[in-house]
Amino acid sequence: MGRKVTVATCSLNQWALDFEGNLRRILRSIEIARNKGARYRLGPELEICGYGCWDHYFESDTILHSYQVLAQLLVAPVTQNIICDVGMPVMHRNVRYNCRVIFLNGKILLIRPKMVLANEGNYQEMRWFAPWPRSRQAEDHFLPRMIQKLTKQDVVPFGDLVLATKDTCIGTEICEELWTPHSPHIDMGLDGVEIFTNASGSHHVLRKAHTRVDLVNLATLKNGGIYLMANQKGCDGGRLYYDGCSMISVNGSTVAQGAQFSLDDVEVLTATVDLEDIRSYRAEISSRNLMASTVVPYTRVKVDFALSCHDDVLVSTTEPIRWHFHSLGEEISLGPACWLWDYLRRSEQAGFFLPLSGGLDSSATACLVYSMCCQVCQAVSNGNKEVLADVQRILNRDDVLPQDPQKLCGQLLTTCYMATQNSSQDTYNKAKELAEQIGSYHISFNIDGVVKAIMEIFRVMTGKMPQFLVHGGSSREDVAMQNVQARVRMVFSYLFAQLSLWSRGMQGGLLVLGTTNVDECLRGYVTKYDCSSADINPIGGMSKTDIRTFIQYCIDHFHLVCLRSIMAAPATAELKPLAEGQVSQTDEEDMGVTYKELTVFGRLRKVGKAGPYSMFCKLINMWKEICTPREVADKVKHFFRKYSLNRHKMTTLTPSYHAESYSPDDNRFDPRPFLYQSSWPWQFRCIDQQVRPQPGPFPGGLCQDAWPTSVEMLGASVNAG
């Protein structure tokens, strides 16, 4: 009857500027799609050059090499008799656009530029591209000569168009356009488009998957249709991990789900759908049909090709499935581990070096490497030849067949406990026990001699010897004494990362792993250039609360029972003298705020976009059962003082896996000043006006009239000066 169509979407682990590797993975995905009977193949956003090229988009080389890859695709035998939809940057009338290039049998059918650019958080597309501003309009695009030679086309349509085959109509969205209040698929669907495609470069954030899935299913729930979403996967050279999750939805239900975390470089999903199911679904929605009768039509690019076959009565269609979502512990276990694997195999290093303190954060980092080893062994067991080849190359051994995660962890991870006189026997034992259970190559030594030598040099030069606070020193002396220990550990970390394999008669160097969590970064409870100043930090975007959830997952899933005592112990840096052999320092006491409170502060600051006064106003209601307004005010002011005093540390923050929506990462996600007026005089005065005891019906002495007028505020500011 000619009404059943098979379509394909895919997740590709592309790498920025790896044109050769990207081409290979694109061709492989097209081949798989064809073998599964698909007549249309959709790939991720900017898949030819890789999404994370950033300022390389300014270079003409990037567009040149993208066209060279496109030329290879146009003539490849595997691209014949299947509509291929690929992503690349295109220069049109000297303006750079993020585009989809759709071609069939060596001819370009149309070029569709992105109309809504992602320009917040980690995304800066407006820096490199312009959005296509004219809905339902198109122009002629003059192809470069190298493409003209192959296609025998001088010009092709460029703009907001849809593709009309013999049997259906296909419309294009690109990533951010799905997330807008009025997505293009709404008007396309009203105009009779039956298949919607979305090529994405969407990164992983904890708890985000359900939002993406809901958006895709809702796109066809009200309007009917088939929706294909393709997404990049893996680490393409930066802080982000693109988590796949490609999917196909029909009439509001998922019919194909891709893996969210996987070591497979190429994953292809297909679905066979009866177009009459779309038409029947739409026919019943009278409100949709009334709106469709008045919609402004799209220009259709006609193509002499059908997605269906005449004799398809016996062809079965794909049934709806229930989407499987990972638990939070699983997300943390899988996502950062995949990111670590990509970083390791593409950095040409031989493994990782981790300062293992016996505390929660460094233990979580060690467990992520162990999780990575588990995934590598599982992938090899499943027959993934690319992963096996990568392992053999990293270890410089052709005879390796990784089957035991502990053994592989011993080959890829070196852990090190660096003790001082302030370190406890308890943390020494915990680090050693965890290393034994995950199988890492573990070493330990004492760094007191180096610390004392540094302090002696200072004494000789200045005539003064600083002391800890408990020994009669000042706070400044105390902090300096702590920081020396932390920074010495960084020096040893890089020394052993470079030479520990050499000392064992092995080749290669190691990547140093950091262990600072997002809450400590937010508060500034880190030492600049200490042992957390590393090459990469897999937990740098995670809250302490989520890390504890992950540790519990490791206890249950990996049976690492030694983690129970690590999770039960209070967090401590162990940089101050012990009291009768016991730890006398805790992180929360040092910070003056709990980790749970830091998570709340972080979300309000970044996600809620709250300054000091707005944060105070929200928290007096959120915390009204546990804090008085004055206590809330003190906590908010303490947080903002410490945040602003330590913001400069974010400029040297170790590149970390982006997992949390309130990350203070200065590099791209959170561009704010790093030199503040740390007393926040105006803002804090506003807070004080609200908590000043006054008569009124509000709890804690709050009064509606407590907010000063602009004239009063100006006078207070002048008087304060």
C-alpha cells in the first residue's frame, strides 16, 4: 500500500575538529541505517566538524574541511538511495550559520539554517553563528566549486523549508528550537508535515533526561506525527559530556530509545511507522484541523523519492515502549565515567593519578574510575572492538583482553596517600582499604620533611616562624600553614604522574584527577594550586549531597563495603594538628555553613538568579521553621562574603565534568566578576532593614514598611561614606 516508513536517528561520539574520525563515524551510521531498512537518516548537530569547536568556527579552515567531508559523503556508495541529513557550519552571503545539509543520491536537496540559537549557560552560539531570521522564507545558496563539480548544482535552496517526498513531508528543527515557547514543529505540523527531525548537541546534567524526553513526546502528543531526535554523545574535547538519548516518538509515545551512557561510538535507532496512524490521529483533533485551515504554508522542496514501498502489507510497525530512566546514583556512576574514558583515550596518556585522602570526595573520584573500568570490561565482553583497541593502545600491549575491572583499575589508576603529622591513622586505613577493593596501584608516603624544609626557608629569610592557631599563631599563620601542605601535595602529584610509570619500567604519563566538589568551589573552600588543581575533575560539578548518593550506590552496586565508614566520617581536610590523635577539624565548621545549605545557596544564586537581598527574601520563607529572620540574614551575608572573597579561585578551577545547574565555573558557564566589593554594603543594608525589629504583623518583627525608599537608601549610602 506504500504507507509504512522506516526512519533512522543516531548518537555519534564525535570529536571537535577530528574530521577524519567524524567522517568515519557518520559513514558507519548511514551504513547501519541502510542495513536496517531506513530510507532517511538523521545525525547530531554539527556532526561533521564536532559541536565543541568554539572559536575555531571563526576559522575558514573549519568550513573548508567541513565541505571536504561533505564531498566525501556525497560520493560514498553507502549514501545512495537514502536521504541523509548531516550537520555543519555554512557561510551564506558572508554570514556563518549552523546548518543541516540534506542530500540524496549525490544531490543537495536543501540547506536548513538554525533559527533559534542556544546562548545561555554553557552555550554561546550567538558568538559564532547568526540565526536565520525569516520564517518560511528561503534564498538561493551558491555552492562552493568543489561541491558544484560533484552535484552539478550551482545553487540550492537555503532557508526555512520543508521536504516533500512522494509519500510524506519532512520538517527540520535544530536543538534549541524544540525548547522554545513556539517551536517550528507546531506550524509545520499544522501545515501537514508528518515527520519532524531534531539534530541536537545536548549535554548531560543530572536529572535532565526526563525534560528532554517529555519535550519530544509532547511535540507529537497534541499535533500527531513522527519525531526523531539525534544527539551527540561523549566528550568532544571540553567540560561537557553529551549523553546521547536519541529517540523516536510517534503520536506522543516513545517507540525507540537510545542509551544515555555508552562507550559505543556509533548508535543507530530505527522505527517503522504507518503514516496512516498519523493521519488518523490528526483527523480526530477538530481544534487542530480548524487551526490548520488558516496556517501560513511552508514552501515545499519536492523530491522524487519515497520513504515507503508499495508492497508493505506484511511489514510490522514499531510498538511504543516505556522509557527507562537512570537513578541519580546510576547517572553519576555512568556519565562521568564515560567522560573519563573519552578524555583518557583521546589524551594519549596511560592512566590516572589520584591523591586519595580517605575522604568522601577523593573516594568518589576513585569509584568513578572503577566504574569506568567496569564499563570498559563490559563493552569488550559485548564485542566492542574499538574499546578493546583503545585499551591495548593505552596500555601499550596487544595481548590485553580486559575482563576483570579490578585488574584493569590496577593498570589504569595509581592512588596515593600523602600523609603529614596532621593526618590520622583512620584516613590512612580507609584509603588503603578502598584501593585494595577497587584494585588500584596504591602508594603512600609522608611529606612532613618537605613541608618543614619550606617553612625553614621562610624562617631563614624573614626571621619568623608561623604557627598553627592552636599553638598560639594567628588565623593568617594558620591558613598559610594549611596551604603549604596542600600545595606540596600538588607538586608531588604531578611529579608522580609524570614519573611513576617510568619508575616501574612502563611507558606513558598519567592524568592527575581533582577531587573538589561544586559546593566547595561555590563557597571558595579550596586552596589555589593545591592537590585539587589537577588536569581534570570528574566530581567538580556535583554537590556533596549527590556525591553521598553516588557513594551509597557504589556500596549497593559494586559492593565496596569500605565506603560505609568513609561515608559515616565527617568531612575534613586534615590540615590542622590532631587533638590526642583524633581529627579536630571539620569542613562544615571551617566553612561556617553546611553542605546542604550550600546547595540551596548555589541554586538560588545561579538558577534562581538571586542576589543577596532576593535570596534573603526567599529563604526567610523556605527556612521559617528552622531559622529566625536574623539567622537567615547572617547565613546569607556570610555566604556572599565568602563567595565574593574567594571568587578569584574560579579563574584557576580545574576543568571539571559539568553535572550541576549551579556550577560556579568561571570558564564559560558562570561568567561573573572575580573581584568583588565583598562587604556588599548596599545589598546587606537592604537585608538589615528587613530584620530590624519593628512593630507589625509579620513573623520575626518584619514589617511591610521596612523597605526603605530610594531617597532613604541614597541618604544612608551618602552618610555611610
